[in-house]
Amino acid sequence: MEGFEDNLKFAEVVLHRTQKRLYHVLASNPTVIYLLEIRNDAFVPAWMSDNVVLMTGYETQEAIEPAWWRNRLHSEDREKTLARFASLPPGGHQVIEYRFRHKNGTYLWIRDELRVLYNPSSKPVEAVGVWSNVTEHKRVEEALQIYRAHQNKVALVLTDLVMPKIGGQELYEMLRQVNPTVRVLPMSGYGLQETVADMRAKGAKGFVQKPFDLNDLSDAVRQALDR
């Protein structure tokens, strides 16, 4: 009996440590994981990972309220998004992107991927979903659309090499896909000599080292336009 109790205590300690590790993994993950129950072919919020507060500003208890998600969809995305969630997705899987209102009033672009789980009788019982914040990628897409529409009026593009989601070198490659002769002037407070050399070899017009004053920037822009 004593050996059994020791084994039970050991198992409890292992389980506690495993749960603690899992909690830290979920809390540090940039994506939000959620669980929906399926009742009469309708989705009912059941659980959401704690890091929802980092992405949206709302606490988990707010996030599982029935109308919380619906009421914060962007008005232009609400109808089509609700239509996608009105019934079980074909094949039990769907991916959709929409704008969602943060607690501070701004809007995030969320990529929402959902998978339906079935019991042994092939009856849908619950769904697991993952939210990813794709706001920065959407902003880059919008910027590229603007450039595509007005590229004949753009003489020079200035970009930092170090940005939160997409670096200046990646942005340069995207711009070159739209216009292979685009003029780009990169800038940075870091050395990044190899990155700069690679960009210049592909046609970037110089480099501006931070910090700089208006005279330095003016000279760099003039030289870039003359090349």
C-alpha cells in the first residue's frame, strides 16, 4: 500500500509539472487557441487560451461570453464571417481572415483556422481553432496594392531594414516583383553590411545609416534619384 501511495504521489508531481509546462507553452505562444462545443450543429464557446489578452486586450472570461466574438467583428467582415461559422465547414476544416476590434478600439487582422473533431460514430463533438495575428502582413499587402496602383508616381521608396514583422530586404523583394526597376533607399541603425551589399547588388540605391539629420537624408535621396 505504501508503495502504491508513493507511485501515486510521484504521478501527481509529474502531472503537475507537465500541466505547468503546457501552461507556459500556451501562454508564450503568439497564437491563441480556442475550443468550441458543437450543439445541434452550432458552435458554442467553451475555452480560450490565456494569451488572448495579449492579442485582443480582453480576459479569457470575457472571451468565452456568447456574443463577445460576434460583436467585435468589423462591420464589413461580419456578414461573410458569420455565414462561414453558421454551419459545420465542409470536410471539417476552414480558414478565414477577418478584422476584429481590440479592446483599445483598433482593429486586428486575424487568421482563424478551425478543425472539427468527431467521435467514433463520426458525430461532430467539438472544434479546435487557432488565431494568428496577421495585421502586419495585411498592412504590407495594402502598401503593395497602393504602390502597384501608383508606381508611376513613386520616384523612390525609403524603408528601414529592421521592422517588426517583415524586414526591409523582404519588402524590397516584394516591390521588385511588382516593378523590377523600383528605386529603394534602405536605412538602419544597425550595420547589416551583408544585407545592404546584397540589396545594392540587386539595384538598391545606396544606404542611410541612422542616426541621421535632414541634410544627410536629403543628400542620400538626391544621390539615389541621380543613379
